[in-house]
Amino acid sequence: MNLLAGLPAFLAYFLGSLSLLAAFLVLHARLLPLDEWTLIRQGNVAAALSLAGAAGGFALPLASAIVHSAGFIDMLVWAVISGAVQFAAFAAMRLLRRDAAGALARGDMAEATVMAAGSLVLGALNAACLS
């Protein structure tokens, strides 16, 4: 019995999921009408909270895709679908508050909390639907 027989699969899924999360964050940064990373470097906690919620909101369905997929390619397909759902949900949340980006730039913690919680809640629902 080889104790490390599953290591290649683990590495593939782990590195693949990190790559998908990085891609999600890059797309998120490009779709948001403000530079969250610059705001975070300047100490804007609201921007950091919003970004953390978005990352968590994608990581939840990504983890579910890893657990429930039939293989690596299946996981990739469901991860892309889940990412699209998260972006659609984010766009819908932005319709409810048109100045969300401006509020985050001003450091509005209430706005950041709603955005982060919305991303996490929708991510949890998204993840549950993958099971």
C-alpha cells in the first residue's frame, strides 16, 4: 500500500483550485469599477471585506465542485459555471445599490458587509446546488 498514491490527484486539484481562485479574483478586479487592490494597500477595510466575501463566495462552490465532480475536467467545468453564477449574482447585487463601488471606495463598512455577506450566502447556495 502506497501512502502517497493520492498525492498527484491532491496536487492537481489543489493547484487547479488555487489557479481558478486567482483567475476569479483577476476577473473580479477587472469587472469592478474600482481598484480594490489599491484601496486595500491604502488600508481601506471595506474594500478588503468586500473582496474577502467575493473570494469566499467563489471558494464555497469551488470546494463543492471538487468534492462532487467525476474528475478533474468535470470540476473545471462546474467551477467555471459557479464563477459565472457568482458574477451574475454580484451584478444583481450591484443593481440594488448602484453606488456600491463608490461606497466601498469611501470605506463604507455597511456596504462592504452587505456585499461580502451577499457573496457568501449566494456562494453557499451555489455550492449546495452542485451536490
